[in-house]
Amino acid sequence: MPTYLVFDLFAPHGSFGAPSISAASSAFRWSELEPPRSALVGLLAAALGLAREEQVRVDRDFAFAVRVDVPPVRDPAPDYHTILPGRAPAGRDRWSRLQEQRHVLAGGFTEGSIISRREYWTAGCFTVVVARRDGTAEGLAEAAAALRRPAWPLYVGRRACPLGAPPDPVLVEAPDVCTALRTRPPLPERRPAFPDALRDRVARPRRILFDPGLPGAPEPLRTVLRRDRPAHLRHGDGVLLRRFFVAERGECLEEDPR
């Protein structure tokens, strides 16, 4: 029987990366309303203390499922940023950020600002299932321990969005993903301290999103393509490049949410 790692993912404020519209002088950073695979890989890698180039281990070995317990609401007012690019000092091959911005601080450069708007959502609650692709339990206990005492801070998409509750990970033996999820009621229904307004927003029925190759995965009602499979490539000069490839994701509904 497969072993699954099940944990909560709740945040009062969050943002998940999505394909965005960018131009030479402006950018709008959209947000997904469900955790993409890249966000879950990054969350688990941060808990384990893995550097970005080491995240390939998590991506290679583990598959994920997400149940949307409380669908988040898009924030109607995107976060507004202006970014002024620096200028490399002439005749130098190494410099500090202060030296790069010295001409800006001195008032000698006032053009070329990049305008950025970043979308966020509020009050999202999910239940996450993690399993080894090969069906074994190897590494799941280590991942559960890391979620209890993470090596690095955990956040939901951006550093400004910390978790709103501990992940509270547990290992569950179950014949399939849906059975494992039924052992874990939504967080607002398990915690009396949560406000009734959030408890009333618990979805019925609840959507389940899952990776292909997840042991015990249900039959999908539909399959969607998402550009959220992370890959970190190191350039010849040592610069780490972040890239995301298109991958499939199945979706279904939980049969008996009550």
C-alpha cells in the first residue's frame, strides 16, 4: 500500500507565479489561484535546505496532488513597484550595488524606470499530498520532519507571504490519493479558532489537481497544460538560470467532501 505525506498549506495572503505580460518598461505579474508544481517543489526544497540547483531532486523523485479547500480571492489592487536599473561603472569588471547606483543617488540619472504590478490573492487553504514516483516511502519521513522544522523560512509564492498556520505534516498509508485526502478534513473545519467566515467558504465539492505518475492518482476529468515544471540551468560563467517547462496536470472532484 502506498505511503503519502499529507500537509496543510494556508496563507492569508499569497501569490503563485504565472505566465505574465512584460515589456521593455513595464510588467504585470499574474498569480495562479492554486499552487503550481514549481511552488510545491520550492516549498519542499526550502524545508529540506536545498539550493536552487538541487531542487531537481525533489522534482525528479516526488509527485504532488493538491485539494482546493478554500479557493482564494484575487486582490483587486495589484502591488505597485518601480524599479530603477543600475549602471555598471566604466572601466571596471567588478562592482558593488552601491557603486552601481551611485549616479542614481547623486541625481545624475532619472530615466529608465521599470513599472511592475504584482497580483496577489487572499485567504487560500489547500491540502497537499506528496508521494514518491516509484511508490516507495523513501525520503517521505525526512520531508515530514523538514516541514515541522524547516531549514529555511517557508512562504507562499513570495517572501512577503508567510504561512498562516503550521503545515502539520503526517504520513498516511492508503490505497489511493482520494482515500489519503479523506483522512484530512479541511483546516478550517479542524481548527475552532478559524473564523466562521472562512469556514463557510470551504468548497463543496472540492477540486483535486495532481501530477501525472502520482501513485494511486484518480481518473482525471480533464488534463490541462501548465508552464510550471522548474528547471535550473547553470550558464558557462556560473550564472544560474531559472526556466520553467510545460507539463500536464490532471483535475478531478472529490467524490464525498462531507
